[in-house]
Amino acid sequence: MVVFASPGMLHSGMSLTIFRAWCHDPKNMVIMPGYCVAGTVGHKILNGTRKLETDKGPIPVNMTVEYLSFSAHADSKGILQLIKNCQPKNVVLVHGEDRKMTSLIDKIKDQFGLPCFKPANGEQIIIPCQPKSWQPCQKRHFKAVRKSGNKFDGMLVRKNNQFVLLSKQEALSQLGLKPHTLNLNYKTLSLRPQFGGESNKWTGFTTSCHP
């Protein structure tokens, strides 16, 4: 009989219940499908423990214990390959044993020379960034700004994978668009009172858009 049961670390649930019922028989086998956190039953039996202390007393582990890497998490080799493909500026490790994460950080720094962090739960980290500034701007725009003392009002346009700062008129010309103006009017309508009553008032907004 073959039974697939979760959780894979044997720390609770159906898998632990079946394990307790079958672990005493050397004819049985348990296959651990991946990483087990320290302190779990799975971690203990993978490290050779043959007698488990439980709330119901000691349990002998006579069954065969095997390991099969069948985890959704990437191993260190997979992480290094991911870093090589993505070429990030920084790396943050968020899951794993502290000792193994420290070893992986050393490999990342040796192979890629990248800053690497492994913050604890709830710990804040500061990653320094170098902001980019786009230089290609028309000099006449800055000359006009210096003379008038006003702020430059323009549009950042991406063209041929480069960013260029253009005036609104130049951007509209290159895009083949016409400027539109949106007018917002406020109107109040007051009617004369009849038969000594109060006047009726109507207020509202009207909008108009024209090129």
C-alpha cells in the first residue's frame, strides 16, 4: 500500500498519524519529499533519530527513511541560476535555515559581487539605490526658465528607448495631437418668489471641451 499524506514535514495532521501507526515495522518505508524545518519529526528522522519522544511516550522508528527532493522551493543551485538570469542589483533571502542562508550569501557575494541580505521576521533593512536622471533636454528650455524664473512645464517622452524632456508644444507636435481646453463653469439660477414664498435656486456645473 502506498499513501500520500500531508504535511510533508510530519509535524501534524494525517501524515503524522499514519507515521505513528507504521513506523515500528521495518517492512515499511517513509519517503520525505523535501526540506524539513528543524524540530519537526521529519527533520529528526532525516538526521538519523530512531527513537522519538512524544506526548504519548517514546516511539521506535524501525521503518526505512528515504529522502526525495520534490520541493517547490528552489535550492541553492536554482537560486544562483535565477540571479545569473535576472542580474539584480540586490538580493534578499527570506526563507531558510540561518546557517544555510549564510553559506548561500557567501556564494552570492563571491560569484556575483552583489549586496545580499537575510533579515529576520519583522526586521527592516535599508537598500541604498542610485537614482537615475535623464540628461537629454533642449538647452533652450533651461535658458528660458532662467530668464523668466518660472518652473519648467514639460513632458517626459520615451523615444527609441531613451527619455527626452520636451515642452508641451513639441510633444504634441511629435505625437500628432492637438491641444484641448477644458472649461469648468459654475452657474446659479434664481427664480422670483411667488405668493410670498422663498425663491427657488438651482446651482450646478457645466463643462465644455474644445480643441
